[in-house]
Amino acid sequence: MNRTIKHISIALAILIVVNILAGKVYQRFDLTEDGRYTLSQSALDIIDSVDSPIDIDIFLDGESFPSEFRRLQNEVKQLLEEFAAKNKNIQFKFINPLKEEATREGNIQQLTQRGLTPMQLSVQENGKSSHLVIFPWALASYNGVTVSIPLVKNKIGVSQQELVTNSVQHLEYAFADGFSKLTQSKKRKIAILKGNGQLNDKYIFDFVKKLGSYYFIAPFTLDSVSSSPQKTFDNLKTFDLIISAKPTEAFTEKEKFVLDQYNLFGGKSLWLIDAVAMEKDSLYNESGKSFATTRDLNLTDFFFKYGARINPVMVNTLYSAPITLAMGSGSNSQFQHLKWPYSPLSTSSNNHPIVNNLNLVKFDFANQIDTLKNAISKTILLESAPLSKLDGTPKEISLDLVIKDPDPKSYNKGNQTLAVLLEGKFESMYKNRIKPFELNDVKDIGVETQMILIADGDVIKNDVIGNKPQELGFDRWTGQTYGNKEFLLNAVNYLLDDTGLINIRSKEIQVAFLNQNKIAKEKTKWQIINIVLPLILLGFFGWVYTYLRKKNYRG
């Protein structure tokens, strides 16, 4: 008896010690093959500095969600639990803004006014189809500041399952990016170059407004380089990145020298260049025709030295965005969406952080980029579809192209490069040449830096209706939203990202789904297997047991 009590006491003592240790030592284990619940170091660095509550309201809640979005809902919850496990100041709750019929319309209006656009889902259950409206957004608040976080990663032409897979892959970056905007003050400065016929402010308003939530933005003109070159250069060096959005006037040698030295001193740059002068608006005249001509910006040798060349040709491709035209006359006219070969829809096959899991990017009269052999690393970011060809200049462009049936055999030039990332130590284009003017310090070989070259200025251009800028990438005629803004934002974030946050976008996550059509088709079979079969087996074993008992008692 004493021995038994002793054993019980030892067991209780061990149990108490284990519980005390378990309360002090806490560890979570990610057993998934793709490590989806293991937070990246960049995300951890962001939340480490959070010293007061971040309150997160997730509107992805409801009882009638399709299975794919219930999966997304669970993934959001599990990811936020990982954040909360690392920092107790991360607090979240799920809200269904459409639950109460009395407040439903008011909530929809309020959320929409905050920029949280609703989404309509197609629900497949028992072989029947229905529609459901949801708000796939979260609002995160910290010290009186609130930011919106998208939970769905849209992509043109994908199924709901693919949409959810893309969204799950994007979740960690979406939340880490939102937390970064809440907790980290702006540090980097961006100069929007002016003075060489770049796009008017209203045409880049939407993108610049988006950039403003991350960085300090200011216009910068190179006009003063002719009178005060040293001062102009010193002022330009205070910026971390320059953006030149569709210049239309040639750069002087003095301006190029300042830009060259800016690059060599470590400045980052994003160039959106049209080597061909052609505007879609010029086609909307009585003849429906216009001429495309070469545009000389005096930058060919500038980019050539760095390892790239924008050729004055237009990419003509069968995989393109439509053009909307009024067909017919008078009251019988109707708007029709017709294929337009000079609006390439571009994507990328690599998983570089800038373009991984990216929606289609829309170009207009894009040019082709050649990459040249030198010491600079080159990454092709975007390219046209394989069924492409190149049209030289000068060339008459006519709206009749939307009517003619194209010959696929003539589209035999393959993928054409439309955007490229250049990285490395650039060599000055003025090395061993007479300099346009003297600077206090001149480099022939630069420090490590990066440059992105895009062969179309319209990628950054938003529509303007009634003098009001529209969302970049949104086509009001088709209702499609292209990935232009996301691509450009990723590009800038990559160029200026010291924390490596943008690299989270390279994380690959595989999400397995059940086949809803197969479930509906085989529902009865599996109900029988799961309900009737166990009863039959139970009855059989009961009969065997009874039979064996009777046999034993008879013996």
C-alpha cells in the first residue's frame, strides 16, 4: 500500500513539474511541407518592434461560404495566430458585415466608401450554382492609424480554387506589408523626373498616391543642370530612387551625365520609355488612322552602356487586351470589345519577387528590349506571349486591324522582352570620354545598384475622366483590372527594400481542394459507404460474436 502511494506521489510530482515547464517554455511546430506557417525573418523583424496593440478586423466571415473561401478563412486565422504567438499585441477578430439584414446596406456603403470593394462568388453545392457577396478585406489599426489589407489576390481568368491558392500564397506579405505601413515611419525619398515631357501629374496620380503611403515623393527637374550642374547633382543624390514616366523630349548630354553619375553613386531608377511615338487616342478620328514614328530621346547609348537597348519597333501579339469601339451608326450603334494586337497582355514565368503571382500587365504600343552581354546581371521581368511579331516604324496604324483575321503563322518571333531588371556595378558611359562638365567627384565604375527598364510609358498611365484620375490598371469598358499598379509598386519596393519584405512574395504554397462536382456526383455512394457499410459490418461482427458464444456454451 505504501509503495503504491509512493508511486502515485512520484507521478503527481512529475506531472506538476512538466506542467510548470510547459507554462514557461512555449513552442509551435510547423509540420507543413511548404512551411506556410513559418513566418519569414522580414515579417518577424516588423512585428518585433510593435509595443502597443494592433487591432485587426477581418471581414471574411460567414456561414454560407464555398469550401474554397472557408479554406482561405482558416488560413487567415492560422497565419494571424502565428503572428499573435510571436507578439501578444497582435489582436484580431472575424466580423460578418452582412449578417444583420437591418444594417447590411449601410455596412456595404460604409465599407465601399473606405475602398473595400465587395466581391461576388459563385457557390457550387449539391450540383447547384448560386451567388454570394463577400468583403475579402481586413482593417488593421495601430495608434490611431488604420490601413486596409486585401485578403484576395485577383488574377484574370483563374478559377475560384486558383484564386484562393494565389491569395493564400499572398497572405503573409499582405499582412506584413500592412504592419510595416502602420509601425515604420517613411525613410526613403523618390524623385519624379520632370522637364523632358514626362506624363502630366494627373496621368500618374493614382500610382504616386499609392507610393505616398510608403515613401516621400517630390518632383525633380534637370533644367538647372545647364547653369548649376554640381548643385543639381548634389540635390539629386539626396533621393534614393528616380522615376521617369514616359519622357517625350530628348535628354541633353549634361542631363545624361548627371543621371549616369547618380546611378554610379548607388541611386536606383525606374524608367518607362516609349521609343515609338504613337498614342491610342490619335486613332479616334474620322479616318481611324495615325502614323507611328521613332521617338529619339538621346538615351540609346545611355542604356546600351548598361546592357540594354530599347528598339524602335512595336510588339504586335495575338494575346492582347481588347479595344472598345462603337460599331454601327446612330441609335443602332453599340460598343464592342475587339482584339487589339498593339495592347500586349504580359506575364512572367519566373518567380522573381517583383512578378511572382502577378496579374496580367497591360501595355499599349510597347517596344522590344534587347539585353547585351556585359557584367551587369539581367532579369527578364515581363514579356509578350509567344505568338508575337515586330512592326517597324514609320508605320500607319489603323483601327481596321480589329476587323481583319490575323494569320497566326506570321506571329513567329516568340516572346519579346518588355521589362528588365539590371543589377550590378555599372560602368560610366562617359568613361574615357570628355565629360560635359566637371564634378567634384566622378566615378567610372559604380557601387552596387539597380535599374528597371520598361519599354512602354503607358504602363504607369491612369485614365482621366472629367479631369478626375481613375484607378491605374482599371478598364472601365470591360470592368477588368490589370496588374499594372501592383507590378510597379513591387518594382519600387524591390528597388528600395532594405528589409527584404518584398522577397516574401517568392514563397510558394500549395493548397489542395476537394472536387465539388465530383462530390455532388458521388454523394450518394459515399453516404452509403460511410453510413450503411459500418452498420452492416457492426451487424456482421455482432452475429459472429453471438454465434461463437452459443457454440462455446453448447460445448
